[in-house]
Amino acid sequence: MAQAMSSRRNNPVRWSDKQKQVLGWWRSPALRQRYDAIICDGAVRSGKTTCTGLSFLAWALCCQPGQDIALCGKTIRSLRRNLAEPLFERMRQLGIHCREKVSEHYADLTWGSRTVRVYLFGGRDESSAALIQGMTLAGVLFDEVALMPRSFVEQALARCSVEGATFWFSCNPEHPEHWFYKEWIQKAEEHRALYLHFTMQDNPALSPQVIRRYERMYSGRFYERFVLGKWTAPEGQIYDMFSAERHIVSAGNQNWQRLVISCDYGTVNPMSMGLWGLWGGVWHRIRESWYDARAEGSRRTDEQHYEALRRLAGEVSPGEIEAVVIDPSAASFIECVESHREFRVVRADNRVREGIAAVSRWLAEGKLRFDPGCEQCIREFSLYRWEDGGSERPVKEQDHAMDDLRYFVMYCEQEEKPGGFCAARVERTRREQ
């Protein structure tokens, strides 16, 4: 089995020394006697996920035939996309029969006379612990364990009551006060866990050019976490990669390829909206709308906010605006916009941490520009900061334009994936032609 993983359809697969450790540690009687768990953490794209998953399934077929095991991710959907589906395909290429029962979230793997059943679980929140209660498992792999609640992880570990049961963990770093870092990584020896730290250099699939590109993409805390793989606390300015010289550029009058409006709704708090246009692979914040009820001394109705939205669009007809991306909590304003039947409304993905990471990446890659007239957004870049004490939360002040910026980038990231709105829109155009 382990030797088979070194080749695929007679094409050799390159593994780094670190990956070979993960793939083969359980084949050593001495290491199997010494360790009950393995922890792989480190930089993004460092090659830890694939080799951990392959090793886990090979171990189960070789050492725990006839038993049940579990693959756990943040959600079932992300687990299938990021790990289970590519992993099962690799197994098939190695000559291992894989029969999936998608509706019941499990798969049976068969290698000769050996079979294991692999259950899939999502550990989204505290209630997820109930999903895995009552199971009897021989092993469990947690993909991105740092994103799961402690209650779910501990419940899954408690299910591993088969003799020789083993725990497998992989994750990217979070803050140094995170429960998994303090309880498992810092206490790896106490837990009889083999701890392996990965960098991008441990992934032979990445060329030096790709590695350098990732190094240019991030700065500050994001560089330390994503590139160096360190468990670091956030501090200071959030978007420290923002540069007036690089990012503030007059939008001019372009024949925009795409147009989007983003909106952070406010009644007492400021209402922030931005008009975005795509040109030459770069998104420009062409102009913005800002209304602060406290400063103005009066609140606007949703209809008045809608009129501000129309003014922001200017001479652009609503049909040319691809979407108006609005904070999903702004139910009354969404209803108001939809009632006019002019703009297509998209409810924003308002995940803060993921959104901040995406905006940081876009700024570093040069995919965003801001017209000098977008004064509120430009002003907030210098004020948008992390809470004191190493918190993962930004200070909830001076953040309204930053929120509508985050909604916009998350929308674009989603739409640019295969099967997104843009692809569908292009396809319809082709059929019409």
C-alpha cells in the first residue's frame, strides 16, 4: 500500500521528506508503539492535507480492517470538496474500490479482503458534537481542526474506543491562545502525538515561482500565518499592505467590463455603499455613497437609502449593474430594493475573518484600486485595527466602508469560482448568439 502511493498509473509522484514521514510513520513498529496521534500544521499550500489523508486511509486498511473511521471537516460540503472527493479518487487510482453513499455521508473502501467504512462529519458549531455521539471508531482525521469547536473534537476523540485507535490532525495556524494550540501542539508529548510542522518548501508540487508569489501576496500577520505557518496574534492595523501610492488611482471614464455595488446598511450607524468597476483585471472603487445619521442629525428611510443607491449608480442603468451586494442582516432594505425590481440583490457573505484575509490578498495582488474621491473608504484603511489582547476581532468602529469592501471581495471570490454567476451569464449570452 505505502509503495503504491509513490506511483500513480506508472507516473511517479514526488514526495518531500516531511510528506514521506506522514505517509509512512505508522509502518514503523517503534513509532506505532510510541505515538497515538499525529499533528500536521503549518503554511498554506504546504502539502500536508493530501499526504495526511492518504496516510490515514492506508493506515486504516492495513491496520484496522473491518472497522469504522471518520473524516471530519468544518462542514460536510467543504470536507467533500477539499479532501474526501480528491482522496477517494486517489484511492481508485491506486486500485482500491471505493463505493460512496453520498446521501448517508459514508464510503466503503475495499482493498483485497480488507474493508473499512469512512464516515464524513461536519464540525460547524457546538451542536455538531451530537452528530457523532454513539459511534465506535478506530480512528479519526480532523481536516482544519482549528476551525472546529472543542466540544466536537473531544466528542469525536471519545468515540475512538477500538484497540489501536489513532488520531490524525491537520490545520493552518490560528492565534496562539487557540485551544488546540495550547492543549495539543504545546502538549504533543503529553498526548503521545507526533508533531510535524510544514512550510511551502515541504510541497514539491510548488515551484519556486509559485512560492515567491505567495510570499508577495501577504504581509504582517497574514504572512506569518499563511507563509511561515506561525501561530501569531493579530495586532495593529489590519490592512497594513494598503499603500496610497499603489492603491489610490483615478478611476477615469472606462468602458467597464463589470459593475457591482456593495452596501453596508446603517440607520443610526453610517450607511456605506461603493460602486465598483472591472477594467483590465483590476477592480476600481469608482465612487461611493456615505450617510451618517448621527452627524446629519436625522435618519433616512429605506426609500431614501434606495434613492441614494440610484444616485450612486448615476447614469448607469440598473440592468448594467451585475449585483447589489447587501449585508444579509439588512432585511428591510433588501426588501425595499427588491420591491423596485430594478437591481439584482445578492446577500453578502459576512464572514469576517475569511473576508479580511481575502481583502488582504487582493490588496497585495494589486487587484483593487480606489478613486481619490472615495474619501471614507480611504480614511478607514488607516483606522481599521485589531482589538487589543491578540483578539481575532477587528475594532467595531470606523469600519463601515471596510465592511462593504469585504462584502464586495467575498462576492467576487464566490462568483469567480466555476459555476458562478459570471460563468452562467456568459453561457446565456453565447446561446443567445
